Amino acid sequence: MRVLLVGAGGVGSAIARIAARRPFFEAMVVADYDRGRAEAAVAAVGDDRFTAERVDANDRAAVGELLTRHGCDVLLNATDPRFVMPLFEAARGAGANYVDMAMSLSHPHPERPHEECGVKLGDDQFAQADDWEKAGALALVGMGVEPGLSDVFARHAADELFDTIEEIGVRDGANLTVDGYDFAPSFSIWTTIEECLNPPVVHEAGRGWFTTAPFSEPEVFDFPEGIGPVECVNVEHEEVLLIPRWIDAGRVTFKYGLGTEFIETLRTLHLLGLDRTEPVTVPGPDGPVAVSPRDVVAACLPDPATLGERMHGKTCAGTWVRGTKDGAPREVYLYHVVDNQWSMAEYGSQAVVWQTAINPVVALELLATSAWTGSGVLGPEAFPARPFLDLLTEYGSPWGMREQ
Amino acid sequence: MRVLLVGAGGVGSAIARIAARRPFFEAMVVADYDRGRAEAAVAAVGDDRFTAERVDANDRAAVGELLTRHGCDVLLNATDPRFVMPLFEAARGAGANYVDMAMSLSHPHPERPHEECGVKLGDDQFAQADDWEKAGALALVGMGVEPGLSDVFARHAADELFDTIEEIGVRDGANLTVDGYDFAPSFSIWTTIEECLNPPVVHEAGRGWFTTAPFSEPEVFDFPEGIGPVECVNVEHEEVLLIPRWIDAGRVTFKYGLGTEFIETLRTLHLLGLDRTEPVTVPGPDGPVAVSPRDVVAACLPDPATLGERMHGKTCAGTWVRGTKDGAPREVYLYHVVDNQWSMAEYGSQAVVWQTAINPVVALELLATSAWTGSGVLGPEAFPARPFLDLLTEYGSPWGMREQ
């Protein structure tokens, strides 16, 4: 297998470090808009299977040329979701397979944004599913930790743990703190705003997909391994769009353990219009300039990828499932916890970034070894779960299950 | 009396409208950095005692020349506090008296900003008090509503209502809302951030002036005339620097009824570093640009001066006093309420701006008629309160008193 990894930010760099320990691929080309970042990611692994390139992820022709020139058979997208469609289409154009960790962006319903879906996450990708299937090519979408491992957990529950499923609820929570900062998100604030202020989507059997107001259905979820109870709210997330395509469940939700303070911060940013991406005009040193308020918010906060050394605590991704097995009610939480102290010591990557990065590497290895095969636009739950969960454990990062 | 009014913004324009109904002065020259604003303020009153001029408030020589050319005996400063010192010194240089509504700016203590005062509000002005006194000239400082009328209330309480005073607490609150906006401050957000995030100052007999952390000593104060309970916190304000110079009181505070939501909003802006004035670098259409986060916050919100027509509710300024009279404990709140609907109908000015503007006009009339006389740098509480309060009532804007 020859991989083109696009994006050498926090997640892309961690992917390189994790993959470097595995023998399943021949080459990994690390490409970024900033050549220096790509070179740093390659230098950090000290493995001559890796090379650095510069590329503009928006430039389909340039991406296609890179795939061809390096003879890559798969493109792994580690950029932000704005670049999903150009990279997805560039891979298809060059005849390569494609893996990403977030799906094409949604657009709210123009009149009833908090009741009905408009363009859903992934719709633009699924619209091209026939092309991929006809070509016998695979686009594996949403293959990070959430979406990704959370979808694998749902598949595992459906296959081995339940006869009928009433509800699948992905639940994400952490107890991470950052020394020296009163407020320092552990993940990109730009993406977090996008996720949390878009109308959350819910799926119900018989009703299909629908949306609610942001921060709906708050609940306190008790996370394992000492993280404890965290306030969670509905957030727009890919799992809700993926799981119902392959798994029967009465209801599918995603709730993010943002905590009360973070929720209030996001509400305030929205109230003041500081979440907006459309530019506003402000005085600059050489006259008025146009800037996106959301970019200014991001510029005022520390870069989460640089905070690993100052971070403490654990992050938990998981899937809570309620249903029946052998006629009796059952409720389980399948989860994966990463301790920042461990991921920093072992890989030099902070926990949230590392937890996202390990899953596409495991998936690539399953594809390289043909443990996973398929064509079309497929989510992680379209594949058998057991090989993935076993290989994750073999990577040294076991998952857990709590009967509730 | 011949008046040079510098500043034709919201407050300056309202001063012109209020003064135009009174016969006590011969001429009022309205000067602004933007000649168009000065001309609009003059055109709105249709009174040939008014003329418009252009002036840079920072240019002492130009201001002095205007005072001399128009034979003005008093300069009324209606600009923002950055221009206090040049206008104060220009008036002294030209031999004119001087009135303002905010005092020279403070600078926090370099090491212990939340415990000790650095340069206090008004310090730069009081440092020149001897010059004014020797010249027999008067600088009446802090003569708006707060500071201003609030100081007059303190004088009235000390003279007529109390034998001993334990505490004087200026308390400001409102129930103003703006149609069509979930969040729309009724006063400049730039200035509000400056006031609210500077360390608040408190005075105690025996201890003198000291500072606290922002938003300290929260209390819910019940405002009159239907405004009701509002959460108030300590804010840096001139009254705390003025009142103890002329009135004996155990403790003097200023608390602003920002309300819980507004306080949390300011806390969040501070937590995220969005209150900063130092520039951050963000992507612009033609490459990276440097912008001040606080300017971006202001650009995201509507201009409060344009909101009068959409505003509803009342604003209350007042002074709460606790002490003894004839051996018995007493507690009163002296207050002045303006209903936005009334000020818009009667003067075309929104309530907060109009309430600030009426007080310096009343003071000028008292100086013109020699009901108030004095020399040096003096606060409103250095003069008898009764003539002021009676003339305010005669202007059609009565004050009230609540025994608690």
C-alpha cells in the first residue's frame, strides 16, 4: 500500500508517528499547504518510507498529480472538513481509494433549521456513491475516533451484543485541563464552533433524520476510568448520519460532553455574532480590513496541537447502546480512553489528536491486509467490527465495555 | 455665558437640544472632529445662539484659539475620556472655566492591580488643582449623570438626610431592551469593556482607596419605577474618587447593574482574550492582517447610538446611602429614572445618552446665575445640592427618593 496523507497538522503528524511503527505500507507521502509542517512530520518519524510534499488541498489537479506521481493507491484526508469534497473528488479522479475522518459539510434547512435537515453531513459524498461502486473503488468515510471507532462499536453491539436495539447514543467526554490557561479547548475551536452551533441531527426509526435547536436534550453522562459525570448535549455529528444506513436502531444520537462552562462560552460567541465566518470590517494599521470573526476567536486562543505538554487528564470516546439480548433488557457502554500523559510519553501527541489519528491507521492496515474489503462510499459500520477492535488492542490501545 | 461644547456625538447633540430650551447663555459653539456632526447638531436645534466648528480635541492650541475667537468663558467637554487632559489644559490656557462628564484615565498598579491603586481616575486633573485655584478659575469635573447627579445626591444626603454616613453606594441599573437583537448593549461596548475590566476602586475611611478584582462584591439591587432587581458588581467609576474628597462616609462604592448575562458575557470575552486591544494576526483576503480583538467584538454588534427607536424601557441612576439621623438608623436611595419612550418623543435622544446630557446643562445654568460659584478642580459634591435638584425638576425631569 502507498498512502498520500494530506494534512500535517496535529492529527496528520500523529498518524505518521503511529503508522511508522507498522510494516503494512510501502510508502507514505505527507503533504501540507505549509511544506515546513509536512517536513517536520516526516523528520519526526525518521523512516525512509515517508516523504514530504507541498499541496493545496483545494486544487484537485495538483492532488491528482501527487497521487499519480507517487503511485499512491489511497488518499488519507487529515485536513479540516472544508477540504473533504476536493480531496474526495481528486482521489476518485486519480483512481485511488479514499479515507477521511469527517464528512462533507451540512447546510441548515433554509426555513426550519431546528426541525428539518437541509443538506446533511456526507450528503455530497453519498451522492457520488454509484461512481465509486461502479469503479470498484472504496471511499471509507468518517474513519477517525468519532465518527469512526464509535461506528465500529455500534456494529460490534449489533452483531454480538444485542438482538434488538432501542437506542444508540455516541457519548464523548473528557476531564482534560491545561496548565496556565483558564480556557484552552483541546480541539480546533473553529471546528468545535461549526459542530456545536449547527443544528444537531437525530435519527428515529419511522421518522428518519430531523434536527433540533443547538445544545438540546442535555444529560449528565458518567464516563469511565475516573473521568466521571459530564454534562452532554446533542451535537451535529457524522455517526447519526452513518449508523442508521447499516444498523437497525430505534433512535441514534450524538452527545458531546462539552461541560456547562464550554456550552455557555459557545452560546455567548453565538449571541455576539463572533461565531460568524462572513467578514466584518474593522480598523487596521493601514486602513479598514475585512476579517472573519471566527478566525479572530481562533487567533486569540492557543493552538490545541501545541498544548500536549501542559495538558492533564483523559479523553473518552464511546457508544452507549440500549436494547435486548435473549429476551432480556441490556444496556452497555463501549468505550476507548486515552490518558494524555501516556500519549505524550509514548507518541509525543496530545490525547485528543492521538485518539483521532490511531483509527484511520488501523483501518488502512485492515484494507492493506484485505481483512476489510468493499467498494462504494461506506462508513466504518459497513465492515466487520471484530478485526478492527482486535487490531486496535494489538496497537497497544485497548477498548473497554461497561454493562450498565 | 458663552459656551464651547466639544463633541457632537450622542451626548453632545442631546446637550444642544436640552440647552436650546433655556435662556441662560448667549452663545454655544458646537465643535467636533467631524464638522458634519457639529453642523447636524446645530441644525437640529434651529437656534441662532448655536454655531458649528471643526476642531481636533487633541490640539490644545486649536481649542484655545476657538475659545478666544468666540469669547467663550466655559468649555464643556462631551468627548470620550481620552481627550480629557488636552481639553482641560486648553481651557486653563485660554482662561476659560471647564466642565466634563468623565475624568482623566487611570492606570492599574503594575504589580498588585487587584489590591492597590496605580494612577487613579482624575489624578492627572487634581494634580493641577492649585493652578486653577490661584487663577480663580473653575474646573467642574465629573458633571454628567454618573458621575454627576449621583454626586449631587450624595451631597444632598450628607447635608439634609443624615447625621452620620456608614456607606454611600452609587447604583446604576436599567431594563432597556432593543427590538430585533438578542444582545445589544445600550452604551459603547468598547468603553464598557474598558470600565468593567479595569480593577474596580473602593474607598474606606481609615484605609483610603484600594482596588479589587473585576466584578467583585456582586449584589442584587432592587431598582425603582418597575425596573426591579438587577445583579450589580463593583466597577471603576469616578464617584468613588470624588465623594470621599468632600463627604465623610465609612465606605464608598460604585456598582453597575450589568445583569448576570452581561457580566458572564464580559467574563467570557476576557477568558477568550477577545477584550484585548493588542492586535492578533488573522487571514485576510489579501494575506494575513493584524486586528484588535476588541474592535472585532464592537464590529459584530450594532452601534448603540442608532438604537433609540428600537429601544424600550427605563434607565436609573442613583445613590444609596446608609447611616443615622437623629440617633436612628436610616437608609435611602436617591434616584433619577428616564424612560426611553419619553426621551425619544420629547428630545429625539435615547435614554442613556439624554440622562447623561441634562446634568451638565443644569450645572452651566447654576454657574451662569451664580447659584454655584467656586474655583479650583471641584466635583459636583463641592456645591450645594438643593439648587441643582430643584432646577433639574424645573427642567421637567424630576428625581425621587425611596426610604428603605
